[in-house]
Amino acid sequence: MEKRRSRLWLAFATALICKSAGACVPALEGTRLESPRFVLSFKPEVIEVARHFALEVAVCAKTAAAVESIRIDAHMPEHRHGMNYVPGLKALGPGRWRAEGLMFHMPGKWEFVFEIRAAGKSERLAHEYRLSELGFSKEETAKILQHGPWPPAALPDPSNRVSGKREAIAFGEKLFFEPRLSGTGSVLCATCHAPFRAFQDGRARGFGLAEVDRNTPSVLNARFYRWWGWDGAHDSLWSQSVRPLLESREMNASAAHVAGVVRRIFSKDYETAFAQPVPADDEAVLVDVGKALAAFQETLVSGRTPFDDFRDALEKGKTGEYPSAARRGLKIFIGKGNCSLCHVGPSFTNGEFADVGIRFFAGRGRVDAGRHAGIQKVKASALNLLGRYNDDRAGTTAVGTRHVELQHRNFGEFRVPGLRSVALTAPYMHDGSLSGLREVVKHYSELDEDRLHADGEKILRPLKLTDEEIQDLVAFLETLSPLPDR
């Protein structure tokens, strides 16, 4: 027994640069352990039952004593046994190592053990790690559960008096597929938001009557947004629904044209939906068209996915069926990739904006300022939630519009998209410049930090994923789309 245990302890003698107690900071961000003489930080790779993994560790000394050796092991104290593999230790630099070949062959309570020897004396540092049958720690499980349940409760929009009203939904659906709303009579909302393409168009950049500057986002799950459009230039779904009607490259209509179509063709539908005759005010009719369209789009919620089944099983302490590659990708998503920092919650988005290193030129000599211009537009809009068309008399829906502040760092930021049904909505990014999910993951893996706005937030770093990790992360993202029979 002693002989076997001795093989598990790996000695690696080295001299560390002596540091004072106040300057003892390990050269690694990870789980931190501390003793009277040392500070240690370690960070394991993805840990799954019966799969080899590696971890990195860094040590610094609080005293002048040089480190003579470091030993790394792991065992299950409740079962009184350890690993069946002897890990290898490789120096990465002063005070930093990588241990490879570790394996936790069963779920349960494990304990990492680090023994540091200096000046003829050893100190033992230990840290508990609980490995579930699913290969997720307690902390990882908590992060996963935050992405559900799905779908969320369908609450009406207080700013839209016909939100959730059956008659308005029916009216909005008619309008969504009505080409006569466009100035030419040839373009409809469904031209760019095609139901059979997950309510987008599959183009790099949208095309109504002419090509526009940005990719067409799906309107699936649009009811859960806080801001609408890649730049957040609209603060309600109904205001956003008006925008393409008036845009010359999309539907090229006017308030007078839209109101005329409603009076000639849809007066009965309008009266049924809004419980009043069609107003004489063209702009008021235009806004109500937007509200009927919004009422319909609120019903466009993506279905349940393989991830949802797995997440709900996990909440109940069950395993569920979920591909191994997707599990590994999920670990990267909530761990090494730090993707869930921005792609949070059931919709997998924080609803805000970020610079992710994608070009912000709309064309030669034309810059797309993104959120910077969007804030200016929403503040100046007569249709924003601070205006007379907001049906929320309490004003609670206008808090964001009232308090949002224009900052220089907003230049080049675009909305963080929700990831549900993401496998169905290629191409990606605000300009449609990335053709597939693998390209998106590679972009973040090989991120060029020099392309980030100099005055912007400093969150993103190149992930430096292996090819296998890229495949695993893509496999996870693919499970965020409903199966064909759902």
C-alpha cells in the first residue's frame, strides 16, 4: 500500500523566487489555497467521470525559504482510496506546473492534495471537489440551472394595450404576411423573417427592396428582449415593428400609406383588435399596426430543446440523455469559455451590448457605430416609451430608456443575441460575416484583442481552444435548437 501511494506522489524540485508575505501572489487565477508559509492556486480542466484530465498549479512562498518540491495527488476520503493513475508533472515556468493524466474514476467526494516542501519541512494543502454522476460540480450545476426553465411565463407587455389579446394576435398575423403594407406592394415582414428559416432569411445581410447594412435577426423569442435591433435603437417590440415599414431599403412605406391600407382592407380587423374605429391620425394607426404585429410576434417562442430536457433532469438529480460531446461543450460554455458571462438566463443573453472584435464598417467609408448611435436614436424617437404612445401609464416600462447613458465605449457595440435556435439562424454576427457555428467559436478562440475598441470593456480574451474543444462547444450550441418533431 505504501509503495503504491509513494508512486502517486510526484516530486518536482525547484527553486522559487523568494517573495515577501505581502507580495505572495501565485501566477495563476484559480482556486486559491493558503498555509502559513505558502499561497497556492490551481485550475483543473473539464473533469468528467472516468476521463483523464489535467490541472495547472502555481505556488508562491511567503517566506525566504526556497521550495524544495511539490507533490500532487487526489483521493476519496470517504472511501479511503485514491486514483489508479500516476500523473505526470511538467514545469511551465517559475512557480508554475501542469499535472497531466489525472482521473476521477467514480462520482462522489474527492479531495485534491498538494504537499509543498521547503527548508526540510512539508505543508499539506487540500481542497474538496464533488464530482456528480453527470460530471458537474455543485457550482457548475448552479450555473446550468440558471438557463431555465423554458419556456418562461408569457406575461403581457404593459406598454402595448393589445399584448396577449387573441384578436390582436390574429390581426398581427395577417399584417405579418401582407405585402400591401410595403410601398411597392411586393415586400412583407415574412420576406426577411421567413417561418421556415426560423423567422430570419439566411442571408449575410437583410434584403427587402435593397440590401441593408446588418444581418436579419430571428424574431423568435423577441418578446423577451429589453432592447430591439442590433443597436438597441428601439425600446419596445411594437416600435421596432414599425421601423422596417418606413425604411426605404426594406418596405419603403409611410404612415399615410400604412394607415390607408388598414382603412381600405383591415378596418374590421382593427376594430375587433382595438375595440374602436380606425383613427383619423395616420401616425396613431401606424403605431397600432406595430402593436398588432408585436402581439403576433410575442407568440413566436422557440420550442424545448435537448438542453432543456437535460437541464430539467439535472435539477431533479437525474442523468437524462445528453450527448457526451455536448456535456463537454457545456462545461466549456460555463467554465473555460466564460460564455455564460454574457449569454445568461433562459434566453442565453443578458440583453445588453458588447464589442466582440467584429468589424464595424457597413461599407466602404461607412462606419456602423452600433450601440453608440442606437442610444441616440432611441432617446430621440417619438415612438419611445417616454412618449405618448406608451400604454403603460405607470411608466415602469420606460425605466431603461429614461436612465440609459451614452458613453464613448458604446461605439462598435452590438446586442448580445440569445442563443436559442442558434443552429438554425446562420450566418452570424451583426454583419453576417461568420458563416457557421464553428467559425463563431473559432473567432472567440483566436480573438484579436487589437480589434476591440480601445475604450471598451476588457472582458474578452482569446479562448485558445483545441480542435476537440471547438467541436464540443459547437455540439453543445446545437442542442439549444428544438428537435424537428418539437
